[in-house]
Amino acid sequence: MCEKGIKSGEVIGVMLKNKADSIAGILSALKAGGTALPLEPDCPEETVRRILGQNSARILVTTREIVNLINFNGNVIDINTEAASSKEMNPLNNVEKPSDAALVTYVLHSDSMTESIVLKHHGILKILLNNPYYADFNESDVWALPDCFYPEFPVRQVIGALLSGGKLVIITESIRKDYKLLIKTLVEQKVTVLDGTFEFIYALSDEEKKRDEKLLSLRYVFTGGETFQPSLLRKFRERYPQLRIINSYTLNGTGLPLIVREVTDEDIKNNLNCIGRPVPSVTAYVMDKSLRLVPVGAQGELLIGGEGAAFDYVGTSESFKSSFIQNPYRRSERLFRTGEIVRRLKNGELELTGGINSKLVRDQRLKKEMEQASAPVSKEVELIKRLAVIKAVSYTHLRAHETPEHLVC
């Protein structure tokens, strides 16, 4: 990459079918001082070209077979060539700053409109390392990683696992859609950390409870979403009482857990869907249409600030641009309007009331859930897909702990 004359922060596309190669390509781009743009080969050709052009990516790490399908005219680094794979390199100097871009993800509004989300080194690290649950991960953990990085790159799984020294197990699409085979794989690989939509996690637990033996090694399950119903995971929790189920809220496109809360036995008993408080360095507010803070118990729109809104974007969507506003109570802070309707409870947590005040949020969430819950499922899971039970976030402002400055040193 360095021989291509990469400049600090330059966007480098990484488009490979093998996800182990993809992760190596992403880390290589970061190590060279660039910004990694992970792309999925199965993504529509026109969408790929638009994203590459939108981010002025002149270098693409891929294979000749893939690049011929998208008609890319920039510099191609073919990982299958001897020159790309075997040449010795001198030690590289760190040329990036904490405020430089690290990853580019994207949000698809439609077949003809795309927004690129630019995540920075310090933002990713502060959000992940300040997550109270990520502090418990170590080199003995095994993370399950889907083999599809579309429509959202799994930032929290890839970076979270590597930061803690853990192992990543890539779950192919054929395995992910066959829950019997998926459980077999989770058992054989001794997976301890699993992340997915509630539909996906419930379907997995529904299949697992049919087994006589309890063989899963899971320590953590991260889930959530507007249809989350903790009561349906009661039997799963009873079978695995050591399992910590974390309700995790992310913004579409970022892949980062901004608001988290561990599901308690009381939540399961009363079917309470609380997703907790923002992680340190992230702030959350509930405001009315005039951007005034609403009182306890009143409904309003959820707005995210701090590192949760410290990402840049590239695109043409007016609705997306208008989602960024200046905090009327703290002029130095930028807020992102999520479009989700919530209310703050007396204990400081916020309940998502089920309303979504943004077609963009609704469309992207539906697309994500359709991707993860495309396998044959029970009638009960089909019913879950039709529900809109969003609950809770939090309004607080916490000071971030000190963190490393770069994803790759």
C-alpha cells in the first residue's frame, strides 16, 4: 500500500469474499496510515462504484476476479499476486493522528442514494473501551463474526475482539441460516461472545432449548432492537444462568454500542425493554419538536451527542444532513437526531415508546433485521418481527476514561 503513495487518512477500499482476508486488509490499511472502507462483493455493482467515488477511493484491495465485475479504474492491490503477498516491508511509522478517520461505513437510503459514515480512531476506541462490559473481555474469549459485512460492517465484533486479544470465528451464511448447524458450530468453537438482532438470538435460543444437553460456552449475548422482548429469553437464561444478556443500542451505520444495559431477571419477569445509559463519552437527550428538554415521563425524540455524534458523513441526503444540529444547551456540542421517540423514567433511564419519527431509521432497521432473520423460523418469531416495542436509553453526561490513541499501533 505504501508503494502506492498513500497519504495519511486516505480512503482505501477493501473488497474481499474471504472475511479473514478482509480483516487483514482493513488492518493493513490502518497500519499504512489510511482509512479502511470495507465493501461487500455481493453489494450491487452500482452501489459499490458510488461508494468508492463518493469517498474518492483510488486504491482497492481485492482480487482480479472481483474488480472485473465492478469496472474499477483506480489502483488495484490483488491479494493473490506474489508481489502483494510476499514482499518484505520495512517497519512502518505511525502517521495517523487520533482525530484521523479510521473506518468508513455506509447507510443505504435507496438504490440510488448512499451516505458514508466516517468513524475516527479516538471515537471508536473511547466508545468500545469505555463500555463497562467490554472491560470483562480477554484473550480467552471467542467471538462469532458473520461472513457478510452488508448492510453494516460489524465494528464492535471485529475491533472489540482484536482489542481484547480474543479470537474471531467467522460464521458463514449457510451456517447462520441453519440454527442446528449454528449451535453445533458455537459449541465446537467454544464461542463466548455472540451479537445479533433479537429475532436472530430468539430463534437460536428456541432451537437450543430442544436439546437435552447444555453445551454452549456463551458468556455474553449482545442484542436489542425495537422488537426486543426479554421475557421470551426466560428459558434460555434458566438453561444458562451465567449468561449475561446485554441490551445494546447502536446508530445505523456506525456499528458501535452507544447505550447498553444488562438484562436482569426482573426485566425478564416483567418483559421490560430497557437499553440503559450511554457509555462514557456519549450523551443522550430527550427533546420535543422545538428542541426543548422534556420533563420526566413525557415523550420526545432521542438525540445523541458526545462521541456518539462525532462522526463525519459524505453524501447528498438532505434528511441525513439535517439530522445533525447544534446542542441548544451546549453550543460546543453537536447532536444527532435519531428520529426515535422515547421518554425518561424517574430512575434516569429512558423508555423507547415504540414510535419512530424517521423513515430513514425505520427502513434501515428493517433491512438489518431482514438480513439477520432470513432463516426459517417459528410462528412465534414471525410474530416478533411484526412488533414495535422499543424501550429505554438514558440522559446523562459522563467523562471518558483515558484510552489508546489509535486502533493499530
